[in-house]
Amino acid sequence: MNSKLTSKNVPKMGITRKDPIFTDEDRIAEAQRQAACICARPKTTIHCLRCGNLSFGRKFRTCSTHPNIVYLYDLRTCAVCLGPAKDMEELPIDFETYQKLTRVGAPHSTR
Ligand SMILES: [Zn+2]
Ligand SMILES: [Zn+2]
């Protein structure tokens, strides 16, 4: 095991009983589990790699911390070409920029 994080004063050997108190290692593991939780992730701009459509929302993903929780509004398919979520990429673009992109950024605007 990698002892980098627990190098100080946690004796590995000699624990004979099940201690209900979290060790440092348990706490770190729990913190990492919570940090891996994506349930509360913000909406972002979703870019479809198939058709190039931009939409704003959350790409469907299973939370590794809460694998049984499903959010109905998460995007499972592209609204335009119905491509799967694996063909959609999440861009770090906020709603304001997304609106600008979809309003002005159309490559073939007719006028
Ligand atoms: Zn979660
Ligand atoms: Zn698409």
C-alpha cells in the first residue's frame, strides 16, 4: 500500500480489534469518495461531436459515489442527431458564453 499519506503515527501492525473510529486513511478515502461525487456538478455547454450541436445542460453520467441515483434531465442523447452521450463532450463554457456562441457563432449564417 502507498504509505505516503499516512506516514506519520498510524501504526499499521498491532490492530487486533475492529475500531469503529475512522483512521486517517479511512477519512481520506471517504473524502476522495465525496470528491468523486458528480451529483452536484453545474450545467455546462455540451458539444455533440457528431453534428456539432451545442446545448446547455448536463451530460448523463453515473456518479461513482451514488451509482443508483439518476437525474432525468441529464442529457443521454443529442437532441438533434440523437447521438449517444459518449459522442458528446462537455465544454467549460458558461451559459452566457453559450448563448453568444449559439446566437452569433453559427458558421453558416444566411444574410
Ligand atoms: Zn453523487
Ligand atoms: Zn448531435
